[in-house]
Amino acid sequence: MKNIRIGTRNSPLALWQAREVARKLQNKNYKTEIVPIVSSGDKNLSQPLYTLGITGVFTKDLDIALLNDEIDIAVHSLKDVPTELPKDITLISVLERDFPQDVLIRNSKSKNIELKDLKIATSSLRRRAFWSKEFPKTEFTDIRGNVQTRLRKLEEGVADATLFSLAGLKRMGLKLDFEYLPFMISAPSQGVIGICGHKDKIEINQLLSEISHSKTQKSIEIERNFLRTLEGGCTAPIGAFAEINENNDVRFIGRICSLDGENCIETDEIFQYNSEENFGEKLAKQVLENGGKELMSIIKMSI
């Protein structure tokens, strides 16, 4: 077989993730080639993400490359991947999830400021809403760019603190002081590297399935079905996290909030995993029936 062409965004974190996929394939004696592609989301750093359209900001250009046969597979941070994929593109494989949490990073002048008094830089509607649920008087500002760019902007004084996915910080090997935030619920699939491909490339897709992590696959299936049923896209204030133990017991926490964090609906369930049942859809329907439908309508009109 010729080299497996691995498409990726060209940020340092995305390239690290692509190299991790390449390493796993090379360990099985497959040859690989990494193909960096600049995404629309990376080209436009002036607008907040939620103004660029609700789905696929960081995946669209890799989707096009897949459909044009410029690459064989596309590696993504799975939380950026819409639940509805373009025709002929499929999610083939996921690597084991490592760090799903959101963490707080402060600039050097804000170490002693209380959480409720911090000015927060984030362009994530989920992070804004969930933070506002706890601290309703918080001032926010937008921040865009890769990890290094956001850290530089933070130190330059754009805000007192910002929020990161812990997975990104760990993968980049950054030695930073951070704070865990127990009140934040992760974005669906946060901390998971996902691999998409063209459905017609059956041989390559079968190879990729060899490196997929079963327990992570089950978890993200629940989280993404929850998100899909809520019709939230990748930028709405929706959190979802499923954790599966060795006995196939699932702990699922989900939340949807109004943009200002004042109105939130949550679910926290423990159940036995069964591949025949669509738990994510079931749990999302419970949320929709409990006021979530009206809340989603308001969110969509406001974005």
C-alpha cells in the first residue's frame, strides 16, 4: 500500500495529533505522510467562533481535501467535528481519551484575584454560559488563535484568565499552572482525537479501525448522540461527558444553558451500557421535554 496521507490543520497541537495517529499506524508497519491544511477557522482570527456558523469551522477544509482525494484520512480534535458529517465522509476511528477537562490559566498579574472577579477571555459559548452560571457578573472578551497565541494575548493583558482544554496543554508539553474547574462540563468528545475518512476507501478504513479505542468509542457515541438530538452543533452551550468503567457501567452528565447561564437544564445518570440502545438520544429527549426545546429555540435565535 502507498503512503497513508494524513490531513491535519497546521497548528502545533493539530500536527502533534496527526503525528500521534501516524505513530500508531507506523507501529503496525504502515507508511504515512502528513499533509497540513490551513482551515477556515484558522484563517479568520478576528471573529468569535459563534459568528462563523454553528458547525464545521475547523473541519470544512479537511472535508474538501478528503472528497477531492488530496488526503486519505483527516485527524481532528473530535469536539470540533459536527455530528452531521458531509455525504461520503465517516468517522472511522478514535484514539483513547486522555484529559477531558477544562482548566483555568491566569496571567502573571492575576494570581490572587477571586474567581468571581476575573475578566475571562474565551470565544466558547459553552464556557461563557457555564462560567456565568456560577459567576453571573463576569466580564468576558473574545480570544482566538492556537494555544501559544492565546497564552501570549493573555500575558499581554487581554484578560485576567482564559480557559483551555487540558488535553491540549498536556499534548504540547506545556508546564503551566492551571486550576481545575469542577463546575465546568466538557464539550462532547473533548479530549478525543478523531479520524475521519471517505466511505469508499474501505481498505484504509479497515486499517484505521485497528487503532480505535473501544471504551472511548462507546463514550463519544453517547455524547455525540446527545448533542445531535439537541441539534446544538459545536458551538451551542452544551456539555456532555460519559465515562465507562470495566463493568460497562456508564456515568453520564449533560447540560444545556442559556447564553447568560441563568437557565440551565442538567441530567446526571448511571446505567449499564448496551450497544443496542441509543442512550445519548434518549437522555437528550428527556432534556428537551424538560424545557430544553424552548431553551434551544432561544439559543438559536440569539447566536
